[in-house]
Amino acid sequence: MFDSLFARSSMSLRGLAALALLAATTGSVCAQDRRQNTPGEFDYYVLSLSWSPTFCEEATERGNGERAQAQCGGRPFSFVVHGLWPQYEHGFPEYCQRPSPRLERNVMVSMLDLMPAPRLIYNEWDKHGTCSGLPGRAYFETIRKARAAVKIPPEYLELASAKTVAPADVEDAFVKVNPGLSTSAIAVTCNRTRLSEVRICLAKDLQFHPCEEIDRRGCRRDQVTMPPIRGG
């Protein structure tokens, strides 16, 4: 009898504990959901600068070279803007308006010097721009201002031959030519062998902003290759 009562009591305690955990979890999720994907409610931006030669080599290897022709077939691009991404301190919003407001074609055309593919520009607006809380024109004006706030190290502007680099050295080169930037606000990403992107964190006023989560996801390889600039 006592064993039966003890068993029922233990089961009740376990049930109460499970309910308490569920309530706490649900409360946490609800708190997150009240903010999740709400346009304009985020902590900082990530300016993602893609090393165009890596993108073009990967597109060719995947058989997508023809689709990438806008970026890879003419003008010699080095670092191009992949996007300006609203970010939480933990995680990020995306696709904050469905369907997204229509982006005017003349706004897209105005960005082709920084983001050399119409598809890229439209995709970035749908996925990230709609989370900024800004109308389309203002969002892309902010991208232009953010890009202007970051100086590219001169050794990467006209890379005529492949270069083997340490990701930490690339970060240091950016820090050296950008006063106020620290290694806590920048991360280099890579694929198996090549440098992919440099990601720089900016506050909403476009001042450099530390971002532990972005830094933690950076490339962990000792060395990667930067393919040479193509086109011309």
C-alpha cells in the first residue's frame, strides 16, 4: 500500500515538474515570438561582403555559371555586398513581411554597382530588408552608407593571382584600415578551401558593434585560398 502511494506521489511530482518546465518553456517561446520577425525590432546589422571570385568559382563548379553571368561575366569584382542583415544578439529575423512590399525596379538598378545581380538584390529585400523596418529605397540607401563606412584593405582590391591567407590575418587587415573596428566585430567565413565572406557588425547608426555570435561562427581553418579577380 505504502509503495503504491509513494509511486503515485512520485508520479504526481514528476507531472508537476514537467508542467512547470512546459510553462517556463512556453513563456520563453512566447516572449521570443512577440519580437520574432517584427520589422524594425532587432539589435544590430551584419554587413556581409562576399569575395566575388569564390562565388564565381563555386557557381561554375555547381554548373550554375550561366545564371551567375551578371556577376561573373564582365566587370572584375572583388568584395561585393551580399547583404545587410538585421540581427538579434541571439539569432536573426527573416522574411518579416509576406508577401513583401514590391521593390521598385529603379531601386534595384541603382544597387548593381555594389550588388551585381538583380536576383540577389530582390532576394535580400524579401529576406532581410523587410525586417529592417525601412521602406525599400531607405533600406538600400542604408546598405550604401554601410558599405561606404567600411574600407577594403588595398591588398584585396586588385588580386591578380590566387592568394593563401589566414582568416585571422584578413580580419587584422580590415581592422588596420578601419579605425574603431575590432576583431570582436568582424568574422571571416569560408568553405572547405576558399574564403567566402567578411562579415562586419554595425549598430543601427552604422558604428562598429561587437557581435560574439557572428564571431563564434567564423572560419576555423588555419589557411584558405582567395581566388584571383576575374573579368576586366
